[in-house]
Amino acid sequence: MRAEDLRARVERRGDATVVRLAGRLDVDNSPALRAAVLACLAAEPSVIVLDVAGLRHDDDVALTVLPALAQHAAAWPGSALTLAAAPPSLASALDRMAVARLMRMYPTADAALAGAAATEATERVRATLPPMLDATAAARHLVGRACTRWGFDRLRDIAELVVTELVSNVLRHAGTDMEVTVAHDRRLLHVSVRDRGQGVPRLGGRPSRPAPRLGRTGRENGRPDPDEGPREDGRGLLVVSALTRAWGCIPVPDGKVVWATVAN
């Protein structure tokens, strides 16, 4: 992001993230804004609040990055993206572009955080799992309970199979601790698994770069043999692709997040 044109200050507020924007947004630096927000999404906050009080623009075309980011945020880990403190000229432009249909708008960042906090308790569950063979069963249990609690019983079998494949991929290729997250909105169930492996998964194949693998000696304490892979599946991301509305992978500094969205 070009510092002389646009600045972004990222603040963590518990499980939420506030991005305070200042300066001029144009078509040249809008890709940098997109990259900055996607980097925040990789941490899977409950909400990302874009505080645009100091944002200026000359062309409405540059603002198209905002609804595009909202759609991206809604698609993968269940993180909401909201706007706060838009000055009158920017608010008018966003109204012309019907951005409010995709993003909630609040008068202040604190109001946006309060709105997110009111719904967070029932919309997201997380668990950190070690790279053991029973991690797939633990992940299925987490997803199954979430589906029952949220009224997504019709999706339970599919969601459990999806999370099994995502966790199995970690066991097979990364062999690290993982964080499993399940979230929902009105019609979509979001499942993601974050690990510390560096390989990027591909459909029908191994990661594009070698990832750390567990040693054979780990078998004695319940860790999987890297040559055998998990015993429960093997169908991989082809199954995830076939069963979900969308899926993807976002590299993060300490690994990657693989996510999938299932429609109710």
C-alpha cells in the first residue's frame, strides 16, 4: 500500500479487528487495500471493521473494492466485514453503489464492534487439536454439535465429511497442531482449518511445496505414519470441492488456512 496515498492501521479488539483507513483511495492502491484486508481475514476474526472516517476518494470505481471484499469475507470463514464512520461524501457514494446491501454501516467503530458482539456467542465455535489420528473424530464432533445447535441438521453429514477431509489433509501433509473453526450466517455454514504447514493444497494432489512431515517414531505415541496417511479417508479436496459451495486456501505467515462453505 502506497504510504503517501493510503494508510491502514490494524488494531485487534479481542476477537475482532479494526482497520482504520486514512488518505486517498484510488484504482492504483485498491489492490493493496484488498491484500491488507485479506491478510486480516486469514486470522479469522469475528468481524473486521473498516473505519473510513479519514478515507477520501475521487472516483466511485475505486470504491468497488469494498463490496468485493464483503463478498469475499462472507464466502469463506464466516467473518463479517462492516463499515464505520463514513463521512457524508463517502456515505453518499456508497449509497449510490448499494454497498449497504452487502455491508452493514455503523456511525462509529465502537458501534460496529457492539453490533458484532451481540451475535458472536452463537455464531462461531473453535477448537485447537493436536496432530493425532483422533483429531478427525474430534473435529466431526465439534461440527456435529454446532450444526445441531444452529439448526443446520440437514448439513450435518456433509459438514462432518468436509471437516474430516480438511483435518486429514493436515495430518497427511503438515503434521502440526491445527485450529478448527465452525461459523454460520443465515444460510451458510463455514468450516476452516488453520495449520502451520507451508504447502498449498491442490485438487487431486499433494501440496505444491513440501510441508513438514511427522517422523516414523511418532507412531508410538499415536501420531500418524506419513507414508500411510490417515486411515479414515484419502479422497481429499476433490470431495470438498464436490460437496461445498466454495473452498479455498489462504497462506498466512505461520502456515495456511483452508476453508469451505456449505449452503443450507
